Amino acid sequence: MKGLMGSFREIARYPSAILGLIIILLLIVVAIYAVVSIPYSEAVRLWRGGEDVWYNTPRLAMPAWSNVFRRDRLPETIIIDSRDKDTPKTTEPAGEGMTRIVMSFPFEYTSRAFPDEVAVYFKSTFQEKVPYVSLAWLTPDGRELRVADFSINRNFSYRAGQDTRLERRLGRVPPRQGLFAAPDSDPPVALPGRYELVIDALVFEPESNVDAELVVFGKVFGLAGTDHLRRDLMVPLLWGTPVALSFGLLAAVGTTVTTMIIAGIGTWFGGWVDALVQRITQVNLILPFLPILIMIGTFYSKSLWTMLGVTILLSIFGGSILTYRAVFIQVKESPYIEAARAYGASNARVIFGYLIPRMIPLLIPQLVVLVPTYVFLEASLAVLGLGDPTLPTWGKVINDAYSNGALYQGQYYWVLEPAVLLMITGLAFALVGFSLDRVFNPRLRGL
């Protein structure tokens, strides 16, 4: 225990190690928050869901914090639901079994930029006779625009941008501009102020009802923005943290511990056991690591656990086994090993009680430095299209961004957010690993 506390005091002497530990702790907190706040099944549903799940989020919206760096702020998404208590909704008889339902959706629009789209989603209940609705648009300068009149079914969506008749009434101007444009503005800009959508619905059965949800899609959304499928990128950025840390830690621990045990067994027994370990290592060193993973991901399985198992299997007999063997050969000839053999210690006791513990100072720094290596490997496989098809990860985000030409279309946030997280993770473990190497390796303490 005293030695452990002394090691911690030595580590505390290096500011880089403290910084790295703080970042790692923050990553662990984010990973725990992601797993608790978004359960696995919900994360998979959100990631695999398309516009049926993300119907009320804008497509390819930048992060909301990007407005901090803009003189003219981009609009945020506005969502108003008639089922909310604060939304005005009145019902009155309209004669001969008909009922009139009037819903009002007032909102403040503060941006000079136009929104991305305007949509209304209807939910209605009826037996046979479908409801009929009329939409009117009130602008801040007192104008009233007739938007559309149509019948709706139980689940109906109306998108102003797809209404060609509305576009003709607006003078061949896209509705997202025509509904918000300031009169006589050149170039066209949005008119800030209080807008209102009024929905006048007629139902023809006593038990019928109509509810609606107005969505004015903005150009910024959330802390991370959205992708081409309207998915909130916070989901893969949050869930990518536990996936990356789990893959990196399990691969690093599994590889280093197993490699050390095999090297210790081969060195202690010598003879054909040591020769077999060396031959397997020599063969494994010439095998192409990444192409094998690509082949397995293409023809067998892209499961994260399959890739993890293959990664550990291919990494066990790597170059580090030769390093461990060289140290074990020196330790094997130590006097205390001879003493242990003299009083009849078993082979297992010598290997696990005397040989391997002497390697801990060499093991810990290498284990820490290996973690980002495997984190980058998992991300690289995902970028190549070989990531787990169910899990949202950082590499998947980069792969989607690359496939959809994000950089060519100016959507830099789509690539930079996961890339920065990968770099921060690698930097944190590298800072801690190099500091540990200085603590446990006396030859490096003066550097």
C-alpha cells in the first residue's frame, strides 16, 4: 500500500498526468451518464430510426452554440402542440352533427434568416367521415395568408414546401420564404415578430376530434446538430463514449495480461513450450492485421464483440511478447527465484507469484498507452463501414459524414465533433501513459 501511495505521489508531480486523469474521469462520467440517461434499447431505437422517429427535428442542422459566433443568428426549431395546455384550442357546434375546432399556434420568430421548412402533423379520431381543415397564416405586419384546405386521415402530415398551389399563390417563392419574408425586401430576409398559424377544423361525427403539431424547422439544433436522417448527433456522441472506452480497455487489458502470462509460461518452462510460443509469434507478426479484420467483418460478422475477440487474439502474439520474454529471462536467473525453487514452490506459484509481479511496472504504462490505440481501431473499422450495425459510435458518425459529402457541403461539425472526441481520448491516455512510464521506469525520470 505504501508503494502504491508513493506511486500516486510521483504521478501527481507531473501536470500532464493530472490533466490526463481529469479528462479520463470526465469521459467516464459522460459514459455513465449516456448509459443511464439513454438505455441501450432506446439508443439503438433512436440511432436506427429514420424520419418516423425524428420527424420534428431539422435535417442537417448545425449545433445551436454556433449562433454564438454569428452576427445574424440562425433560427432554432419551434414546436407547438395543440395537446399542450398552453395552446389555445376551442370547440363549438357547427350545426347538423358537425363540430368546429379552432386551434391557434402563436410564436415569436426572432431571426432574419428563413427557416428550413414548415410542417403540420395531424392526429384525428373518427369513424367514417374524415375531418376537413383550413390553415391560415398571420404575419407580424397584419397580413393573413390562406395556406391550404384539405381533408385529413388519422395520421396526416402537411409540409408547406411540398405544396405547389401555395407556392403559386406566393408568387413562385418557396413557402419557407414566402410565409416569413419581409415585404419589398431585397435581397429577401425574414420579418421578425409574432406569427400565428390558425387551424380551423370541421368534424362530422360527435366523437371525432383533431389535434395538430406545428413544427417550424430551424437551421440549428441541440448541442451537436443533426445528420442527413434528422438524427440528433448527441446520441452517437454520448453513446460512442462508453463503446470506445469499453472496447479500448477490454482490448488493452485482455491483450497485455494474456501476452504477459503466455510469455511467462514459455520462458519458465523453456524447451518446446518456449519454441512454440516463439514460432506462433513469428507467424503472427507477418499476418496483415487490418486486412484480416476487414475480411472477418465483410464475410462473417460486424459485431463489436466479434471484432474485440479477433483483435485480442491477433494482438496476443505481438512484438510485446518478445519484450516480456527478454525481461522474464533476466528475472528467471534472480537469486530469489532460485530460493523459491529450492524450497519447493510449484511452477504456477513461481510464474504468478514471482515472475509476473516483477513485470507490473512495465505492464501498467503500456496498458494505458494501448487503450487509445484500440479506440482508434474501433473507429477506423466503423469509418470503413465495418462497425457494429446496431451501436451508435463516433466512427459511425464520421462514416455517415464521409458518405454524404459533409465536408464538401460545409457541414464541418458533422466530422469535427467525433474527431475531436477521438483526439481528446487519445491525448488523455497518452499523457497518463507517458507519465506512468517515467514513474515506473527510472531511466526516464530525468526527461
